[in-house]
Amino acid sequence: MKSNWEEYKLEDITELISRGITPKYTETSECFVLNQKCIRNGTISYKEARKTDNITKSVSKEKFVKKTDTLVCSTGVGTLGRVGRFKNEYNECTTVDSHITIVRGNEKIIPEFLSYNLFLRQSEIESLAEGTTGQTELNRKKLGQLTIQLPSISIQRKIASILSSIDDKIELNNSLNNNLAPAKIIKADFQNQRLEVA
């Protein structure tokens, strides 16, 4: 541990570590429910999200996610331990189902630093699972005992900024590669046609 970094338990630097809800699904609501499929590669997507009737089945205020939250998949082989953070799309009327744990930091840690820290430790989080094969669960109290080393807030911001910049470059490269893929196919087709004509 670096001399000016302090060690904490996750539960001591968070204001919330809580599983989501058991939703009442509907297509008429504007309130989204995120599930395990929504968390991949450190990000959160609404493509696989469903909607819940938050009037018939009330959702407590704390279980509406905030853009600063980190979400952790908490059940199932192959999904347990996945960590995600909002980067682009976000809807204020969003909650999560009971297979996801909401981790909300307090004033001791900036949200991006918390997300990156947990994302880089997904395998470690997965190892905290309990239960039989196919029925593995991540106990929120056990997650809360996970230790995290923290520098000052200013250093947290610098580290998060560097990692965020790297993420942005990766996303840009991926976007460029995706845009180039159709051009490569067209070029290959054109070359094949030229060979046939020759």
C-alpha cells in the first residue's frame, strides 16, 4: 500500500450497497429496470432493459439508480461479478432487478474512481460468490467487506481522468473500426467482381 493511501472496507466508503427489486413488468411505464444483460465491458446499456409498473408496485427512492452509481451483477455463473457504470445513456426513472447490486459511494470516494476500482477487480468480486453451481450469489455484506485503498480526492480525480481518457480513445477506435468494416466488405466485393470480369 502506498504510504499516503488509506485502506477502507467498501461498506465504510459507501452510502448504499443494496440489491434491486422484483419488478412488475409492463410496457406502458416510463420506468426502466436494468438486468444482468445490460452490464457488459464496464458499461451499462438500455437495449436489454425492460419496464416496471412503479405505481402498482412502489419502488423505494434509494433503489432508483443515480448516474454516479456503480452496478454489480450479483447472481449466476458467467455474469456474477460484472461491473458497470453509466457513460452515455441514462434515464432518471431507472431501477435494477434483484440480480444486481447498487453500490453508491459517499464523500470519501469519487464515483468514477469507485467504478474503475471495482471494474478492475471483477475476478476478485466473482470469487466472493457463495452457493452451488448455477445458483451462485454475491452476498451484499460480503461485498461490503471488500477492502479498497484510497488516495486523496484530488489523486482519485487524476487517476479517474487518465482511465476515462483511455476509455474514450478505445471507444473512438472501436467506432472507427465499426465504420470501416462495411467499407472493407465493399472493397472485397469490388475486387472479386473485377477478378470475375478479368
